[in-house]
Amino acid sequence: MFKAVFPGSFDPPTLGHMNIIERASFLFDELVVIIAENRQKRYFFSAQERLDMMQELVKPWKNVSAIIWDHLIVDYMKQENIRLMVRGVRGMDDFSYEFELSMMNKALYPHIETLFMTTDPKYFVLRSSSIRELASFHGDVSAMVPPLVAEALHRKNP
Ligand code: ADP
């Protein structure tokens, strides 16, 4: 079995995230999307809201599941004996950050490999934080997020 994790905040999930998930679902037997819950971070959507959205969104792919995790990602990987972590990169800024993160994870757990997947050019400008900001000004986010996420953003920004 070739298993991988795709961790992130997904606050909220965007079409960029979903594109990585779709492409990764074809590469691995099983993909676990890890909704990170870091107690020191403030999120716009609660972990449960992010999980509910993600579980609905991954329904088309039978080999993709989603969970909430509030410890180190590598601890989940150790526990589940998963060696591959997928990360998406939109450009050089993402890459330098992701590269450092992968070095840190490798130091924590040398058995893991980080696989970088480049964004689809259609989605390279999509960033959860900008989408949240746009939604707060009632901007149109329908080309950036799945419809259920657009609705959730509208509910939070009446
Ligand atoms: P962000 O708030 O930057 O969207 P997340 O923690 O939710 O970040 O992202 C989870 C993973 O998805 C990260 O590896 C991030 O680089 C990647 N990602 C985020 N947006 C995109 C996108 N538009 N295209 C490809 N990968 C993306």
C-alpha cells in the first residue's frame, strides 16, 4: 500500500488545495488530508468546520479521507506508518518555506519523504488568507473555492 498525507490549515479549502488532492489521489493508494489544529494559531473556521467541509469535498475520491490532528504531523505519520507527505508549491516563496519545513521534518523523523507538487497554473494565485480577506469585503470568491466553501464564507460575512 502506497499511503500519503496532505497536511495543511485548509482555512478554508480552495480550488488550489482540491487540485493537489485530486492529482495526489491518482498517485497513491490512500491519501489522508490532515486538518492541522495548532492551539497557538487563530483560525477563521474551527477545526470541525474545516473537517466537515473537507469531508464533503473529498467524497468523489474513495481513497481520500480527512482527519483533524493537533500534534506534530510527523507523529501522525509515525503512528500510522506513513512515509510520504505531499505539499503543494505555488512559487519560490512557498518553496523556500516548504524546503525548510521538510528539513525540519526529516530531522524529526528521517524515514519520511516530502513530495512537492507544483500548483496548476490556473490556481497559483490562490491563497486561503487572500480569499478570506476578499470574502470579508463581499468580493466574488466563486472562481477560487468550491461552492460549499463560498457559501460558508458568505454565512460568516453576512
Ligand atoms: P495556505 O493558507 O497557504 O493556503 P495551507 O496550510 O492551507 O496554506 O496549505 C496546505 C498545503 O497546500 C501547503 O503545502 C500549501 O503550499 C498548499 N497550497 C495552498 N494553496 C495552494 C495552491 N493554490 N496550489 C497548490 N498548492 C497550494
